[in-house]
Amino acid sequence: MSSQSDVLREVMHRTGTTQSELSRLSGVRQSSISQMLSDKLNLSDEQLERLLSCMGYRLEIVRRPVVPELTRSERRSWLLHSRLSTHLTRPSLQSWRPHIERNLERLRDGVSGQPHVRNLDRWESLIRRGDVPGIHRVLTGLDRDSIEMREVSPLSGLLSQDERADVLGLAS
């Protein structure tokens, strides 16, 4: 995927537009255009769209789904937590709270080092605030932060054995 500056440079080349001409067309200072082209000044998609339109072009952003590269353990954890997410509501969180608090206490006794201790603090804060949307994000997120949060999840033992077996069957 090309950077914004690469796209701007390519269209300027195609249209034979100089930095000075683009500056006059767009009202953007020539020095700013120079900085955009050299990646010294961040160029947002909106800014790029505006500059391209001055040269008769539009910006098309192509989004496509990408299967994340997860280890076997990370994938299993994501599948289990995603299933648990289907049961998570404000009332279920309240009923799970004693179990979660016992798990947090057990985890605190057995975990040391970062980012685990910090992630336990974050779990505790999410649970204490009853932040159901935030917990959903952690349970289903594929970003590194969510993956690391699930490594010290206090939500173990909440799925039935049948559901757990069903999910683990999908993982293999």
C-alpha cells in the first residue's frame, strides 16, 4: 500500500503539476507541500483528497479483510473469549462478579511482571466500572493489547464444559 506522500507524488508526476502550481491551486503553502512529499509533515486522507481534487483526481481507499496471524494459543484464547462475549450483558456481568473477583485474586497471587500486572489492574477497573462495551472489546479484539489482556483473563471458568469443548473443537 502506498503512503499518502507516494500517492501525491505520483499524481503530481502524472499531471505534470509542480509544488508551486499545486500551492497556487490549493492555497496550501509550497513549503508545506514539500514537507508532505518528504514525510516531514503528516498528510491525512482528507488533506490528500483535497490536494488530489485540485489536480482532477479523487482518493479511493480500499479496505479489505485480513486474517490476523495468531499463534495457536492466541487463536484458542480468542475463540473462547469471543464465545464468552456472546453471553456478556450487564446482568450477566453482575452475576459473574464474585467468580471474576476470586479469579482476579488468584491471578494476582500468581502473576508478576509487566504487562501482566498492569493488565490485571485494567481488568479490575473494567469490572469495577461495569464497562460492558470495554470488556467486549477486550474479549473480541485482535490488537496486541487485547491479546495480552486475555493472557491474564479473570473470566476463566464461566463457559460451560460443553461450550468450551465446542469452541476448542473449532480451534483444532
